Amino acid sequence: ESGLGDVWVEGEVSNLRRQASGHVYFTLKDSSSQLACVLFAGQAAQLRGINFADGVQVQIFGQITVYEARGNYQIIVRKVQERGLGALQAKFEELKRMLAAEGLFDAGRKRVLPKFPRRIGVVTSPTGAAVRDFLHVLHRRQRGIVVVIFPVRVQGKGAAAEIAGAIRDFGDPGRLGIEPVDVIVVTRGGGSLEDLWEFNEESVARAIAASPVPVVSAVGHEIDFTISDFAADVRAPTP
């Protein structure tokens, strides 16, 4: 007990038992092991909003102890969060704090967008709904603007590197053999935190901040926020 102390453990809830006292007993397991867990009534009362049931993947925080009557290890649980979402949210907040401390999000470094851009570079998936919405609204409001689409993946491992690379290439048009663009729009439609995660990667934020061309982040819907939104000169939620 003194050697391990407080730990985070991840796994699947099974054999969940709720007692009349309010205490909750369950087993946390994975493919090769299991751990007995005790969640006392005070902490159990704070589980509102969490789908806490058999089969749910969770992360728990607590203290490893020994139940001497049976000689079994167990963990006294103090905190429960759904696996994936909780870890990603914590990673999001930590990166946001770090980049903010560096001044990456300071209002003083934000640039004013050109009033009448002639050429717009768009970093997005060429097959997604976001680019169709963007082109429809743009051409309805102002015809004659040249749009250069840089096709990238907007979801999944490796997409962040493509997005960051496209932003850098638009900032150095000689590498692409194209005329310079007046503004860069980075966009995709809405989705879950996991779906939008590539726009929360540090490489994308730094590419936006270093861009010599003003950048608009149009990622997700009104309720969605990504690190790219804070790093960009302007946030424009879709649709």
C-alpha cells in the first residue's frame, strides 16, 4: 500500500453491484487481468452524467489497498471518468495552457483579414461537406474569388501532419508553383472530440501561428472549440 499509493487504472467495468448503503463494488478488467474496486457512497453520488454500468470502458483514480480478510488487492476509487474522452480533454487543456503561456493565442498577434481577398487557400478534405458549404456560401456572396483547395485528411492518425504541411506550403507558394493566396481557411465539419482531434495537435497550432498569411479556423460547429481556433487570426464556426 505504501509503495503504490494513488494510481490511474483503465479497463472495462464488470460485475457491478450497488449496495443499499450507497457503496458500489465492481471489477475492472482487460483481456488478461482484473482488479477489485470499491467506490464508497460519497464518491458514487458524484457519478451523475457518467454511463457507469457493466461493459463500459472507464478510467479510475484511487488508492491500491489490501483487503486483509481475503488477502486480495483492491482499489479504493475516488474518481471515475469515461475512457478516451476524459484523457483527451485533459490533453486538450494541458496543451491549451502551454501554448497560451507562450503567447501563441495573444490578441496582439492576431492579424486583420484582407477586406477583399482575391485568392483564398482552403485546407480541407475535398470530399467533405465543409468544402461544399464553403464554396456555396462564398460564391453566393461574392463571385470571382479564386479558391485553391489543398486536399488533406481531416480525421485520423497522420491528418495533423498533412494539415500543418498544407498551411506551411500555402505560406511558401513557390514550393507549390502557384500564385500567393491572401488568406488561408482551415476547415472541416462538426464531430466529436475524437473526430476533431487532429486540429488540437501542437503541430497544427504552430503552423498556424507561424504562417505569413492570415489564417481562419472554421472547424466544427458553434459549440466545438479546437486548439486551431485559438491559434488562428479568426475563428469562423461552420456551417
